[in-house]
Amino acid sequence: MAQKPKVDPHVGRLGYLQALVTEFQETESQDAKEQVLANLANFAYDPSNYPYLRQLQVLDLFLDSLSEENETLVEFAIGSACVENMYILLLFF
């Protein structure tokens, strides 16, 4: 089982999300990548997180994950990218 993300619990939401993005980008462990991407995907379901996710370019991270060989990462990326894109579309219509 993957370890919990190494994030300081005293940082704000933006800091927490930044730590998750950094961990995803730096880890070599596929289990850790899956866990972190799943956490980011969960944050994508809450509209209050969209400004932070947009600022951290998490949508790009999801889209980049679509080309991974790891099917779990691709699955998480598809769901997350769809949720975030739907929110963006709703903003403009």
C-alpha cells in the first residue's frame, strides 16, 4: 500500500495541492503516483478547488497522464479532466 502523501498539515489548501503536484512530479513510485493522482482527482470534484487547480495547472497534469502506460493513472486522468473541463464550460455558458 502506498504511503500517505508527504504534505505538511499546517499549509493552506493551495500549499497542500502544490505539495501533491510536486510529489506526483518527483516520485518514481507508481503506487505513490496513483495515490497522489487519485487525491488530486478527488479535489477536482469540489468547485471551490478549481481556482487552485487552475493556478497549479493540474488540468495539464491530468492531460499529460493520459499518455502514461499505467492504466490506473489514465483512468484517474480521464475522470478528473472531464470534471474540470465541465466546470470550465459552465463558466462560459
